[in-house]
Amino acid sequence: MPDPKFEIQMLHDRVMIKVDQEPEERRSTSGIVIPATVKMANRLVWGEVCGVGANARSVKVGDKVLFSPEDQYEVEVHGQTYLVMRERDLHAVATQTTEHGTGLYL
């Protein structure tokens, strides 16, 4: 009998995030190639919200968010790795409009 499939519902203010895969090597703004072996301390990363709890107020599924990947809980679902964290651990939400914010958008 095959394994049953489960729907995942996040609880409280928890958020499930799929981390954007960073390329093997990066380029600085001046064009210098930075190899994948160089690790930058305290680097924030972007990810996509895949699930939110009922008490999450500022994010919704599909939002692109900025967060610190350190000390977060990892979970693997169907071969894909996700991070689970509290909404308050997010640093920013990317938006298409600039009604309020820095005026920077992706």
C-alpha cells in the first residue's frame, strides 16, 4: 500500500518557506567572481512562503521574504527542503508596489 499523502497546515504564527537556491558562484557589482566556497557571515537569504499559520498577519502564501537561515528548523517534504520559523523572524517581504517601504523592489 503506498504512503498516504498529507496536507500540511501551519499552526499559530509559523511560516513554511522554500529557500531560493543560490547559484554556485556569484558576481560582485564590479564583476569580480566570488566562488561558492566563500561563505559570508550573517548573510540574509530570500525564500518563498509555502504555508502560513492562522495567526500570521503580514505574509501570505506566495510572498517572497528575506530572513536569516541560521538556527531555523528544516523539514523535508516529498524530497524538497523547507524551513519552518515564526513570522517575527522574517526581516522583509518583497512587494510589487511601493506604497510604503524603501522604494526598492525586485
